[in-house]
Amino acid sequence: MAQPDSADGSVWTLRQALRQALQPRILPRSVFASAIIWLLMASAMPSYARLIFHGPLEAYFAAGLSMVLVSQIIVIPITSLLASDHATLVVPRSPTVVIQGMVASSVVAAAPADMPEEALFAAVFLVIALSAVLTGGFLLLLGYLRAGGLIRYLPYPIVGGFMAGLGWLIVNAGFGILLDLRLSLQSLPILLEGAVLARWLPALAFALSMFALRARFKSTLIMPGCIMAFFVLFHAWAFLGPGDVASLAADGWLLPESWGALRWQLPDFATVAQLDASIFAASAGGILTLTLVCTLNLFFNASAQEHIVDRELDFNREFRVNGLANMASSLCGGGILAYHAPISSTLVANMRVNGRMVGLILAFMFLLTLFFGSAIFSLIPRFIPVGLIIYFGLQFMKEWLLDSWAKLPRQDYIVIVIIALATGLFGLLTGIAIGLVVAIAAFVLEYSRMEVIKQEFSGAIHRSNLDRSFAQNQLLQEAGARIWIVRLQGYIFFGTAYRFYEHLKTRVSGAKGEPLSFIILDFKSVRGLDVSTIVDFQKLKKLTDSKGIELLISDASPQLRTLLASGGIVEGRLGKPSLFDDLDRALESCENTLLRDSSLLDAERVTVEQQLAQHAIVRPRDASALATFLETMETEVGDTIFNQGDESDSLYFIESGRVDVLLRDESGHVLRLRSMTAGVVIGEVGFYLGKARSASIVVTEAGVLQRLSHEALRQMEETAPQTASAIHVFIASMLSDRLSTTNRLVQELMD
């Protein structure tokens, strides 16, 4: 399967990736990168084993160390070959090992005091394996359910805060490995004591030296060069100074020699059948906690890897591969949970090597370690792996606490700092939880500043899609300001609803603009409504009722209608006066009310002569002559006046009735563009331009039309030029009126 393996993220097959990794100029770097990761992990493995096998299980420490090794030998090649990105390196991590140690302790605490060591070891071994199987199975399930992509919804500052906090925890872990001491105000006097200072100062000097050199030089040889230089300097000092390496090893300056005692063994499972079920039940809570912690850490560490390598990961695949690898590890006698290691990914990125080859070499190194131990291991100064750990921790903190200052908005940067501080003071999960709370609060504050009002219009500017007579249009242009249209947007919650209410309260009071008779709230662009906002809508309803203003709702979803109806804002069913299925119908209802109040709505018939008289001065004899050029058409509901694509050979005056303008798209779907009633002309654009009909006209209310053909107009121009001139003036005036209305609406949108 093709994977993004190259440095620039291009897609290579596995064969191409391995061929590139085996090139002479790259393979040595891959081996050295593997050796560095081996060194980092090997220095931490004894502490991992001791977290689980201590106290009554002290005798099985070597077996525990072998379990850690087996886990890495199984997990690393599986994830290196199958992960979505070549830089993915999955290794056991301290947060989950700590919890697995707690799970083991719960088993020991629940066991009888006289239980044989063999049976206790078998019970702990089985519970550790079971915890890895269940956790791995849960990760595998999340991957198959495509839940891994949930990480995409994490705000960027939370990931940054996690990285900064992780950097501090990494530095702290380095001091813990070196001194068995955590950094704190209480430990500061101890850290400054001469003997203790001599232990950690070389590690810090090593980390800062590499930090400074890598900041100035971009060569991939900086890291191996520093390691070799400090290794040689230490042994030169040991030879010229104390002169006794054995005494230095005894004083803890070198890594321990416990590797000769490695012993991988399976327990006697026959003893497990004799154990009480309550011993295993005691570990249930710990296993549940382990699954949660591992899942969260995988989420955040995989996201951190994306930022490190600057490539997108397939999180669903990462979860599947990680779950499969941990399950395989437990079934092979490992079971120490592993997940993504940002330090290893950083090293692969810095060394510019192929992580898949690094993973294979690393697994082989751990295999050799399991079978042969490591004589070289005991020659390595302890401060070198610790210095590497401190270096990576400082690098993370620099990137997210110093470099991000100039890159991020102050609000996001503050979230990062809060998470980093909380992580350092209270731990990783607590830091993330506090960060989530802060990020959510910041989001709510920022979202509350967004305008919930998308657009506002006066009814004098924004009209319904019903074309009316000239007299009706004139009335609506004058009285339309009594209609106020408010188009809402987004998710309305308590942070935005109150500002929206205060805005409309000012408008309703008459402080701005003319007094209102109608307010239309259009919910077409509203995605949801917080229940708490109903109070603000109820206050708006009371206010409009007290002012004699009718509140109308349009285009609300069924869920919003139910919510608004339960709050007494509207009736719960469509067709009621206050609830309309779209803005156009709500606006038409308001216009009809205004026209009815002015006795202009019920004009059953507007003759052509009356229409001309409204636009142009026509002499009586010219108006009477017009009838000889028109063809009267009586229409019924469903009649088609003309079809889309027909020749434009006539225009039509609507004297009574109503028609719809219908547009059919390429898929055959029919859309209603407008409606037209008495006093309106149809087909005039195509008639004057000589173009085919752009839409169809269908009768929706029976009435009378007057048809004027091209031939009749030419005869009129020859025999009755004054009447023809009146027709032209009428059409020009009507089109100008429409254009003027459109221009006002466009201007309103631009403002």
C-alpha cells in the first residue's frame, strides 16, 4: 500500500521507501538514529519493569524487563511497516506503564498473603496481558468506527499546550531517571548540593550544547557528533581523573549492568485456575482507566507527530495499527502498552531518515539485547541518554512557549501557557482537562462576539417574489418600511441571543427608523438554538405585542419550530399567521396586509388602459385605439402561456388572475422564480431582445390576459404612433422601477 514516506510527503510504495532507506548515504544515519532511540528506551526500561515488578514480585524483575523488550520487539516492526506515516515509532510510554503498575498492585493487594510467588506472578502476568488486549481491542474498534478523526476537532492551542506541557514532563522525566528526583521548589536545595549538582550538570550541558549547535547548524551530524564527543570526553576524564571505571559504575555514573540477568519466561498458567475471581475483579477499574489514558495519549501524541513531521496522518489507520500491535504484543508474552513517541518522530525528522527502516533496525537491536544482553550498555555515561531526553523536552518548550509568541494570537498563546503550567503542576491529564475548559470558555467568549444577524432589510427594499401592479408597488415602496426583515445565522446561544434582543429592542422602540408593523425573523441559515435563548425570544415577543407589532417566523426547521412553539413564540403548525415555510411567503403575507389596509389588494381587474395611465399620459382616443391591436385570452388554472425555450413573439398584459414563472434545470427539476398578478406585464424582455423564452409561464389563478404580438406592435407604430409610444414608455418605466428596486437591495447588501 502506498504511503507518504519521502521528506516532502510524496507518496511512495513500501518497496520504494526501503530502497531509498538502504542508500549508502542514508543507511548509516538510519543505524545511528536507531541506536539513539535504543539508548533512550534502554535507559528507561529498567524503571518500566520496576514499576510493575517490585515488592512481592521483586524476584521477577528480570522477567518483567524481558516483557518490556518483547513488547518492543513485537510492536515496533508492526507499526513501522503498517502505520500511515513512516516517522511513526510506537514504544512503551511511562503514563500507561504507571497505570499498568497500579493494575498489578491491585492484584497483589487482593491476593491472599500466603499466595505462592509463582501463582502471584501468573496472575499479574495474565492481568497485564488482558489489559493490553482490551485496550488494544478498544483502539482497534475506534479505528474501524472511524473515530480516530475526532482529533481533528481539537483546537490548535490545546495541542500546542499539550506539546509544551509534554516538553516539561520530558525534562522532568530525565531528572527522575538520573537522580530519582522530580523538579520542584522543594527539591531545589537538593539539586544544588555538590554531589547531586555534579550528576545533572553534565546532562544539562550536553543538552544545551546540542541545542545551541542545532540552532546554528542544520547538519544531521550534529546529534551523533555531540554524542560521540561527550562519550569520548567522559572516558578521557574517567581515565585521567578517577582512573577507576568500576568505581564510577558503582557510583551510578554509568548505566546498570542488569542485562546479563535477562530471563524471559511464561508463568505456570495452571496455578491461575486455582485463584479467586475477586483477585482479577480488583483490577477492573484500573484497566478501564488504562484504556482511557492510552486512548487520550494516543490522540494527543499522534496529533503532536503531525506537527513535528508537517504531514497529515490517517488517524483511523493509526488507531487500527496501534491496537493490533498491542494485542499481538500481549499474545506473544509482552503486554506493556505502547503508543506514539514524539521524541522518536522528532529524531527521525531531524536526521532526515526513513522511519520504517529505523523501526526495523531498532526492533533487531532489541532482539539482540534480549538474547545477548549488552556489554556496550554498561559503558554509556548515564548523563548522555538523560541529556538527550532533556534536549527534546527543551526543544518542545522552545517551539511552543517561545517561538509561538510571534505566530499565534494572544488568546491562543495564553491557552497554551495555561495548559503547560497546569500540566507541570498537576499532571498531563489534568492539564489537558483545564486546557479544554479554558479553550471552551475562550471559544464561547469569541463566538458570542459574532453577529447572529446575517442581514437586515426594510420591506421597501426587499420585496416578495410576487410582481404587482404599479399602484401596489408604489404603495409598498412607501409603506414597506413598516416591514423589518432579520435574517439570522449560525448557532444561537445565550451569548449571542441577548445582544440580538437588545439590537431589536432599539429598533422596535422607534429610536432608529420608522415605526414597525411587522418583524420577520428568517431562520434559514440557523443551525441550532440553545434552549436558554427562548427567554430572550419570549421577551422579544412580549415587546412586539406591547407595541402592536406582528412577529413572524420563516424557514425554521421542525426542531426549531417545536422549540419556538413550546416557548409560546409561534403556533406549532405551518399555515398559522406567525409561522411560514419560507421568507417569500412571510413577506407576501405582510405586503398583502398593507395593501388590504389601503384597499388596493382586492382589485380584481386592472385593464391595459389603466396600466398605461399609471405610467404615461395617454389620450383617450389613443387608449381606445389600443384594443384593436390586442388579443384577449381567458385563462384557466394550469394553462401554459409559453414554455421555456419558445420563440419570444409576444408580450402579455395581466388584467386579472395570477401566473407563476417556472425554471426547469438540466436535471428536470422545476423551480418557481416569481409570481405575477393583475397589472403586470410578462414576456417583455425576450419580446424586445428577440431571444428565446428563459422560463415558462403557468396560470395559477384563472383570469384574463391581453396579448400583443410583434406584428401588432409594428402595425400600431404605423397607424397609431402615439399609442405605440405610450406602450414603449410603459415598458421602460416598468423595467426602470424593477432595476431601481434591485439597485437598492444590492446597495443594502454591500453596506
